Amino acid sequence: MTFAIEPATHLARLRETVPLVHNITNLVAMNSMANVLLAIGASPAMVHAREEAAEFAALADALSVNIGTLSPHWVDAMVDAAGAVRSAGKPWVLDPVAVGATRYRRESVARLLALSPDAIRGNASEIIALADQGAGGRGVDSTHAAESALGAAIALARHTGGVIAVTGEEDLVTDGRRIARIRGGHSLMPRVTTLGCALTGVVAAFLAGSDDRFEATTAALACYAVAGELAGENAGGPGSFMPAFLDALHALEAETLTARQCLEVTDAP
């Protein structure tokens, strides 16, 4: 069975509500994540001190957590913030960067998984590693295609109760019952650092106030793919791609999104 999702409806809601997204992300990603969230219509905040992380998280509409540049104090802040949003009934998204690379990353993610993220966004190698079906890729890079992680993603969604988003040349989203495949984007996107990290914040923004986490996550990835495709048409290389991408996100309209989006939703096996 196929299902219809309207990303434009989710984008319109985001822009109307302007959700405050609390991001505990890596040192490399802060600036680009903030700019991406502003461009699409959300309000970003970068708060990582443990002394205020939980208090601020309770005020925000959603939380994104990225383990790219870990330290003990930051991990404690992540756990505190995730616990606070969970208690407040608000959504949070986990980005398990290179989770299979070291024991410390695996242990840190285990603490975070215990707090039931509403969505997990990662590349195929990271999702396979989380599901204990393989290694964690080469550093932050994936050594697997997204489709190869489908079984792991479905199993992980059913185990955690959250939505799993696997990003790559073709993106996959599953809640264990449904599968969305999203095509689009541009080949320059992997050449610009932290675009994937920024997408995790965008997923959190779309989840804020949504009553269907699967649809909201799929809508976030569809918007990102269309904006990437548009930016690639005007960019000469990685250096010009990023400003073109921000402009494309900012200018993205319902008509363009609906005409350009390429997604299919089916039942999970």
C-alpha cells in the first residue's frame, strides 16, 4: 500500500509556528546548523553547558543532539537535556555520528538511547552500527548505501519506538510500519561539511508540534532534497553551494516543493 505525504503542509506549519530548536551539536556544525535553521524558518539555539542545558531544553520546542565532538561534560549535558524534553513531552532527535568508531561513542549513545529519541538520523553505516549489524563506517563517512541499512533501520525503529532516517544518495525513513524513500539533492552536498548535521536540527524543527513523527521527518528530508537540487543548479562548486543552499531553503515555496519532490511511501515488510 502507498501513502500520501504533503511536505508543503509541514513546511507551512513550521514557518507559521517558528519553533525554538535547542541544539547540542558538534563544534564544527554550530554556525552552519544555525544558518540552515534560520533559512528554513525555525529559531535555533546552541546551548551546551551542563549547568543550563536541561533548564533551556524544557523551554524549547524541540531538541537535537549530535555526538560529533564528544567530551564528558557535553555528554552529561546531552543526557540532562534529553531527559528534560522527554519529561516535558517534547520531541528530540539523535545524530549518532561515527557511533561505531570508538567504545566511548557507543557507551554515550547507549545512555542517550535509553531516553527514547523521537527520531534518529544517521548515515547507513551509523544506523547499521546502532542495530549491531556491522561496523560504524570510516569516521563520519558512510561505507554503505542507504538501501543496505533498510533492515537495520526497520529493526531499530521497532526496538526504540522512534523514527529512523537514513541519509545518503537516496534517503530512507521508517517508523517500523511505513517506509519513505526520498530522492533528490545534489552531488555537491557531501562536499560541504556539516550539512548532514544541520539536517538533524531541521528534523527536530519539523517534529515540533507534529502529531505524526514519520510524516514530519519525511517532510524535513524532502524539503532538504529539493533545496539541494535547486542549489546545485546555481553552484559552481562547494564554496558557492552553501550560500545557494541557504537561499534555496529560504525561498522554498509550496508550489516548487510539490512539483520537485520525489518521494514514495509504502508499508514496511
